[in-house]
Amino acid sequence: MPPHARTAWIKTLGQLALILVAALVLGLLVGHPWPVLTLAALGVVAWHYWKLREVLVRLTSRQWLAPPAAGNGVWSELHRLLYRSQDETRSRKQRLVEMLRAYSAAAAALPDAVVVLERNNQRVRWFNDAATSLLGLNYPDDIDAPLGERLQPLSVAHWLAAGRNAEPMLDAASPADPSVRLSLRLIPYSDELWLLVARDVSKLMRLEQMRRDFVANVSHELRTPLTVVHGYLDMLDPADQPEWAPMLGEMQRQSQRMTQLVEDLLTLSRLEAQDSLADESVAMTPMLATLKREAEALSQRRHEIDVEDEAQVDLWGSIKELHSAFSNLVANAVRYTPAGGRIGIRFSRAEDGGAVLSVQDTGYGIPAAHLPRITERFYRVSTSRSRELGGTGLGLSIVKHVLQLHQARLEIESEVGRGSVFSCHFGPERVRARDLIHPFPAPT
């Protein structure tokens, strides 16, 4: 107990004792000590109950207490403590209100749309001003409304249901204005609430489209001069001028590499321009057989090629694009594995009911620092080795885009000096029962 509270308590007890002693003396003087003492005690109790009632009335009425009057008894000390507590609460509430106003003003000033959602029912709890222009939400009509219904025709119900596992939507049309492109991100920041952040990426998408158009147009225009160069090189016979043979051979190799680079750029531009593919049944038995033949042809008996078909299912997707992706992985494994190494192609089931096609090699391996960027276009771990082996730097980027169009993902595990494993993971919706007869063979 603080000293000032202890002093007030002792003073009150002293006053009580003094009143009782005075009542006892008065009772002895009048010849009735006990009745007088009893009346004095009852009076003291009544007075204390009256002071207690005053405190309860003030607390239950939720009124601001007036500054306590001068005094040094228990009740004066209690009034001072209550007033101090109420004053501190009022100051703390004012600071919280000011902080909330500052946060609200900052959120309202953000150019990105911010929406607070309830986790269980996906209802809107709060949104800022930008959510009105970007998402079409209106206050107060859309408060406590299901967000999936309010963002129609943008389909986000399934995406919101994924919760913490929801991948960002990098390009989606705004419900308020279809010409505006949005990037949506779901951030679970508590057990009960989620945060939806929508950003206007229209300018970025236009710049990206300009880049894709430029690459596609330039790549297309390069086809004609390259064809002319190939024609003239084929007309030159190294036997006529033996001293030109090394130069002609190098020119042919570089022109072929340039042609392959143009073809890969055109393929990548075509994939980036597509939002979906025409799905069909992909027979994996002939697909795996084709991949093995391609690997053996590229290896020229320098590697051990193994194929395992453990899944016993087929896939649903584009035969041409999947063959392109798988073939790129197999070709990379052969190119970057020294002679005498092993290439393993394995098709198996995943724990979630999907399927996984993995290509494992015993090659040079990839340092961990390069793995996050390995699927970027033209990114090379070793420039000299890539040029020596004839790579264009676009193969893994093509693989990534093909898998994205199939709602699949690429996982890479690698250790320097021991090799790498490239795994294509397909969801259960891409798996179908294997046909006993495959009327359409895999591409060759």
C-alpha cells in the first residue's frame, strides 16, 4: 500500500476510534453507555454506506468525476484514485482515437485498395477509398457483405477460400472498370481477419505487352535474314576453299544457334500471350517413350537413360506444350551431365492426388544462390558453359510458362557436384484414368 493511502487509512481508523471513545464517555455521563455506543456505531456505518453509495452511483452513471475536494481520509483518497484512473483512461482513449484517425487517414490515402475481411465468411469489415474506384465497393452498402458477390464478374470465391495458400492474382480485370488491370494479394494477418490488397497494374501490363510485342515482332522479322544467311552458307563448300572451313563451320553453328534463339523467343511470346490452352488427353506412355528416344539421340550413348512410369495415369492438357516443356528438361539434363552420368525420368503420383514428372541428373548441379532466378529468361548460371553446350537461356522460362498454363508448378532441387532434380507438379484436376488404347501418339 502506498504511503499516502496508508496514512489516510490510519487517519480514518483513528477518527473511528475517537468517535467511539467520545460516544462511550457520553454514555457514561448520561448513565447509558451501551445504547449511546450502539447508536454512534450505527451512525458511522450509515455514513460509510452513504459514501459507498455515492461512489457506486458515479461509477455506474459513467460520468466524468469532478476533482476531489481537499481531505486526507479514506474516502478522499478513494476519490483521488478514481479521478486519476479516469483521467488516465481518458488520456489513453484520446491517444488511441488520434492513432486510429491517423491510421485511417493513411489507409484512405493509399493508392492501393485495402479491404479487411472476416476469415470464416469472407464478409467485408472495412475498406478504404481506393477500393471504391478499383473494386467498385460502396460505403455503407457493402459493409458486412460477402466479398465474392460484390466483386462479380471477377471470380475470387475459390481464390479466397484458399486462404494462406492463395497465390497472388497478378493480372485480373477490375469489377469497376474492365480496362483497369489489377494485382490482388491476400494477407492473413490474424486468426479472424484477412487483408485484401488490390493494386492498379494497368501501366505495367501495357509495358509488358509492348515488350512482348516487340520481342515477337523482332523475332519474326529475323527469320527472313537468317533464312537467307543459311542459304548462302549451304552454297559454300568448304572443300573449294579449305582455309575457310573453320570460319564456315563457326558461322553455321552461330547461325543455327541464332535460329534456335529466335524460335524459342517466338514460343515464349506465344505462351505469354495465352491465358489458357485447348485441353485434351495426354497419353503419358507414348510421351515417356518419346522423351527417352530424344534423350538417347541427344546423349549418343554417353549417358545411362532410365524411365520409370509409376503413376499409371494420363494427364489433361496440351500435348504439344507439355512435350515442349518435358523435352526442354530432358535436353538440359543431357547437356549439363558429363559423359558416364545418369539421367532419370520418373512419372509418379503425388500425395494430394496429382501427378509429378521429374527429371533427375548427376550433372554439375546449380548453386543455391542461383535457384530463385533460374527460370528467368536469359539467366545463366555459367555463361561460358551454356554457350559451349548451345543453350539459349530460354528453356526453363518456357517450361515455367507451360506449367502455369496447366495450373502446375516447377520445383528445383540441386546440389553442386551431385546433380539436380526438376519436378513438374500437376494438381488432381489434371489427372485422368489411363486409356488402354491411345489413338493419338505423342509428338516426335
